[in-house]
Amino acid sequence: MTANRSVGWGMEALPRIVRGEGSYLYDAAGRRYLDGSGGPAAFSIGHGNREVNAAITAQLEQVACGYRYLFTSEPLEELTSLLLSLCGPAFGQIVYSGSGSEAVESALKVALQYWDARGLPKKKHFIARERSYHGNTLGALSVSGFLERRRPFEGSLLDVSFVSAANAYRPLRGLTGAALGEALADELEAKIEAVGAERVAAFIYEPVVGAAGGAVPAPEGYARAVAAMCARHGVLVIADEVMCGSGRCGTWRALEHDEAVPDIMAVGKGLAGGYIPLAATIVRRELGERILAAHGAILTGHTYSGHTTACAAALAVQRIIRREGLLARVHSRGEALRGELRRALAPFAEVGDVRGRGYLIGIELVEDRATRQPFPAERALSQAVGRHAFEDGLIVYPCAGNVGGVRGDTIIIAPPFNASEGELAELIEKFTGAVARTLTRS
Ligand SMILES: Cc1ncc(COP(=O)(O)O)c(C=O)c1O
């Protein structure tokens, strides 16, 4: 198999998938894979769930989709009220779409439309963070601090301002604890003032950075400090919870952990558990009401927005998560899982950090643990770990470039919320084996 740093192992080498059941996938050659990362942190309750499949089939037998400009539907209405109750009373409107990129795109547009509705159409500029990923459409890519994914499109992307990544393992000026969160909020404030608050529409960030950082949680106090400061300057906060939200971090909203409420939030991936593509942009009530009063509608959406069968799938997934108490399990078991991984990986001096929140866990490999110096990019170590794990029947999610966009090796582990104890033990054992094989062979 050939390693490719951005698209997996090389198309020609991909095995043919034929079946999924619980935490396992099976290929046409009869090989079994433990899905230790839910693909790219998407498959929240595993594969082939009969209850979800039955809900999808039942909906298809009624009607696949009622076009959103002509009809509402029971799954759409029920999902909307369930999500609003899960997100809390601050939120009032939801715009559905088919992917995380579209949900982010809609979030940016909602921010622009809100300022237009307020009579402040000059507020058009976005601020984002280095080492972030918000999606592959031009708008979402424009706010992404992801060198490798942006490079061929530079010149056609929006003019966006960037501030430092928020990363306690690679902190701004070596700061620790609450001082780091405050310094990063101060840096953002200085950027808003330099651009001019009258021009800034919103600041967008991932509460726990996914592929661009390798499961990096916001530093202590950061989210609250950013929310308060942005509110003072009249700048909206967009939380991109496409990867870290929908329960992945052990609370439905990832920012619940930080006791912060954004103005707009994008979710996707785990929302419908990967059974049918579905994403959503969830909007604070007063923003949505202001837009509706001024323009009559939130001006974003697509042919299949709120697709009836996708909503039925998401409703089934979310009901299972609620009924089986999976958020509480992810919350408590996630911390223990990080501890078990730390112990299993302790013999390897190259394992610099094991971090994350809930079932979004990042492992960072470094050449020197004391200085946190990354390995040369040419060694493509995270890809090698991913490949060795895959060969041994374990799926993890390797990410590269978290240090300056080129160097840096991280691997994300994101098991299904309902993975059994035996499956988690198998995950740790196979992952440790893949790290061992990578480090001894390269
Ligand atoms: C944080 C974040 N935002 C947005 C996206 C884009 O989502 P999608 O690939 O569904 O378009 C991703 C995808 O990995 C993501 O991790």
C-alpha cells in the first residue's frame, strides 16, 4: 500500500467494503476492521444498527423526501425540536444541509445576513485560527488555517484574518493554564481592533480542533473569554462543532464543557451517525428572529435541505444515544480511555501527548519529548501508524501538519459511543502494536 498524506492509502489499494455491524466493518476479502475512529469521527453509534435502518426503511416506504419549500414533515419537526432541546434555550432556528462544509458555509452566511438585517452591511470580514479546518467549499476553506488543503486554491479564497492556534501542548509564548486562554483572547481582541470591529462579522473556531490539530481542546477559560470579548465588540462567535459536537465530547454541544454558548453553531458528521448525510447550522434565537423580521427567511439552503429520510435517520440515532445514556458513558469513559492509552504508550519516548475530550482523542508523536520537536515531514509517521493499524484490522485517523502546516504527526481515535469494553481493549492493543511497528521500522 502506498501512503498518501491527504487522501488515505492511495485509491488503487483500497479494499472493497461489504458490510458493517456494530464497531466492525468487513471487506470483500473477508477481513474485519475495528472502527476505532468512526472513519473521520463520524460514525457515532457504529454500523448496521437495525433500529436506525428500520427507521430509514419505514420513512422510505412513506416518502423519501418532501421538498422543503412545499412541505414540512414529522421527522423534520421532531428532529428540530429534539435538537433545540439538546442545545438549550438560547437557540431558536436550524438550517439543515448535507455536509459539514455546507453547515459552515451557512453559518458564515447567517452571520452576514444578520448584520445586513441590523443595518450594518459593512460587517463582512471573518477572523479564524491557524491550524483549523472548517470544510472544503470555497467559503469554508477560506476560514480554514490548513496549508495543504488551501494551497491550490489560494488567490480565489476570501480575505480572512487569522490568529494563533489555541493549543496547550504548543502554547503561545509558553503560557500555561488560564493565562494561555486569556492571552489568546487578547490576541483576538487586538486583531478585531486592527481590522476594525465595524468590519468584522464573526470569529469562527473549533472548540476541539479535529484534523488540523489532532483533537486539541480549547485551553482553560478560552471559550468564555472569547465569547465575552466578542460580545463587547459586536462580533459574532461561530462554533464549528462538525467533528467535536453531537455528543462526541461527552456533552451534546462540545462547548457545554467550557460553559460557553456561541451565536451560531455548525454540526454534522455524528448527527445522523453516518447513516445518511446530514448537517445543521443552529442559530441563536435573537439572530434568527432579526433575520426573519428583516428578510422573511434565512437565505441559504439546498434542494435536499432537511431531507426527510436523513432527518428520520438522525432522529433514530439521537434517540438511541439518549435512551442508552451514551453521552454520560462517553464523558466518563473517555477520560479513562485516555489514561489507558497513556499507560499503554508510556514505553514510547516518541509519544509526546495524549489529549482530547470524551471520545475525540489525539495522540501526538514527537522526535524529542522535552522540546516537543516534531519529526521531519518526509517520514510521514502518522500515516505509517494509520497504515500499520489498518493492516492489523484497526481504523484510526492520521493527521499531519499540525506544526506550522507541514510537520507534525497526530492520530485521532474516536470510537463509537457504544463500543464495548472488549472492543476498547482491542483498540488499545492494536493501536499500541501499530505505534511499535512504526517506530521500530522507520
Ligand atoms: C471541524 C470540521 N468542520 C467542517 C468539516 C467539513 O465537513 P464535511 O467533510 O462533512 O463537509 C469537517 C470535516 O472533517 C470538520 O472536521
